[in-house]
Amino acid sequence: MTKLDKLIQELCPDGVKYLPIPELFITRNGYTPSKANSEFWENGTIPWFRMEDIRENGRILTTATQYVSEKAVKGKLFPADSIIIATSATIGEHALIKVPSLANQRFTYLTLKDEFKDCVDMMFVFYYCFRLDEYCKSHLNQGNFASVDMKQFAAFKFPVPPLPVQREIVRILDNFTELTEGLNRELAAELTARKKQYAYYRDKLLHNDATTVYKRLGDFCDLLSGFPFDSSKFKEDGIRLMRGMNIKRGYLDFTEENNRYWESTDGVEKYLLNDQDIVISMDGSLVGSSYGMVSKKDLPLLLVQRVTRIRTNQANIRYVYHYIASGRFTEYVHKKKTAGAIPHISLKDISNFEVPLPSLEIQKRLVEVLDNFDALCTDLNIGLPAEIEARKKQYEFYRDQLLTFAAQGETILTDRQTDRQTDRQTSIVP
């Protein structure tokens, strides 16, 4: 029998009570101080949390990426050791805030009521909020803007087992979290190492012959900059638009949140993209590193301004793409880009970029080798993240089991289940 089993049998053999959110917590919505009032934002000392903080710094937060002044505070600050949970826009994300703070209007704060502070561990609440995240995603208001039905939100109940049981669950989950995160770091490091290895061999292959003639892209390629589509006329369906934000480092991102559409191709047929067109983002912090190749599954696509399309029948387009991806193009852009708040490169600058052009036969052989390397890296890109995702699901299963309390006091996990899950996790750590 595990320590947790013993605690449950000793302290709550007949089950635990469940309390709805309003009974257990003080709830308040976050807000955004007026951007028009500079006094709210100058010399800020109060952390103001947004979704970006969770994405960049994790789910237990002590510092924010933005701060506001005391003049921006309406009433009182939200107390330390409060939970923020996204109840609109990107729903189903939460964090434990360890300092007095504010957050934007996307979040609802859960602050433990004083009468429960001696019997509820906020780390236990933090872990149980993963269940609240999923609950929120399935209890939404009907409308164009995603938001949680707050009446349903208030009906969600938290179990309140005895404090020693809460703390033992937190201890187990903390240890399991550390193991899982350690494995994720190792897998991510392996993926990074393989990508660097691929980049090294790619560069050696593409820059190996000093006698090869170099030509400007504009001399053997057709380059086109996109059309200035009016964003106020974007549609929810139609012809998908190829915008700069769809272009990442070596791939195209057409997740739903990035997609915008145009009603038809009438009058803009010139800007339709083809299979194997190279596209390059012309501005932004990653200019020079944002490039990709269109595939048939992406079509139809219309080219938007500040994106360049490259097309050629005088060279192997895959060879041109591999050379752009080799790092030489990024180095070139960093020398040519504007130095303003939003770095930019012109179509003329892209046109003047020089590419070594061996014979078509040599280009073909190089492409075969590089495509094979690329396929190996793609396998790693699929395999290692899939391994990480499998461990994440295993962790979530274990967490869910630990946080499941039966109304009549059944044991949360049997000894065999606990041992089996622990063995699975530790066996994958070198």
C-alpha cells in the first residue's frame, strides 16, 4: 500500500467534499489599462500578465513581460497565489501567479477565500485546474467570439480532500513533472543536434566547388511581390491568402488562427501560387529566416504584399530552395535589411542575391542527397515530438488518476497501477 493509499484510507475513507467555484474562490476578471494614458504604462512596477507570459515562461509565474504603474490599478491588486485561467480567446490555459498582480481581460482570477487557506494547498488547485481547462473548452457561449459560459464555469466543483492528501498528491505530481520535463529537454536537444548536423552537411555540399558560376536570382528566376489585399474585406472562407505570418523557418503554417481568405481570384489571377513556388517573408523580426515552399495540398493560394514568390524553369527549384535554406540567404538579408522597428528587405535586394549554378545534372544529384537528408530530419521532427507527446499523454493520464476522488472514498490508484506508471516513466529516462 502506498503512502497516498494509506492517507486516503485513514483520513477520507468515505470520500471527500466537492465545492463549486464561488464557494471556494473569489473570482474577478482581468482588464487592460487604457493604452491612451501613458501614466498607466510608464515606470511600471506591477506585473500585468497576458497569454504570452504562459507561453514564454510556463505556468508558475513570478514575473511578467509587461508592467503597469499603481495608477493603472482599479481597486486592489489580485493577491499572490491566485490562479489565472483563460475564459475567452485562447480558452483552457491557466497559471499560478506567485506575486500580487494584474492580468488582461482574457483571464479570470481565482483567489482562495480566507476561510479555506488553512485547508487548501494552491499547488493542488493548480494541478486540478488542468481539469478545469478541459471543462472550459466544452462549456462555451454561442457566438462569433469564443468565451466560456460563466454560469457553467461557476458550477465547476473542486474536491477538497484533507490537506495531507493534497500535499502527497502535489509531491507525486511535482516529481513526475520534473521527470517528464527532463525527458522533453533531452529529446528537444537531440532534435536540435540532428538539425545542426543536417545544416552542416547541406552547407558543405552546396558550397564545395569554387569554380561554379554564381548568378543573381533575378537573372534566372521570376520574382513577384504580393498584392495589397484590403484586410477589412477578408472572409472566413474562399481563397486562402499567403501572408508573411504563414511563413516560418522552412515550412508554411496554415493553422486556423493564421488563415485569412479572399472571396475569389477575379482580378488577382496574377497572384495565384503554384506547386513548388518558393515564398519569402519580406519583413518582421525573422526576415531572412522565414521561407518555405508551396505544395499542392496548400493550393489554391493568393500572394499578399510583403511576401515574395520565386519561380523558375531555368534551374532545379528544389536546388534553389536548398540554397536559400542553407544560411547564406539569411546572412545576406541581415546585411541588406532596413534598421527600423520592423526590419524589411526589398524585392530588388532578393533579386540581387547570388546563387551558385552548377549544371542541371549536378543540381539534380545534390537535390536527391539533400532531400534524403531533409526526409531524415522530417522523420526526427515527427518521431521525437511524437515521443514527447506520448510522454505528455502518459503524464496527463497519471495526473488525472491521482486527482480522481470517488464519492464513496475508493482508493485513487491501486499499488499496482502506481508502480506500473512510475516504472514506465523512469524506464525512459537514461
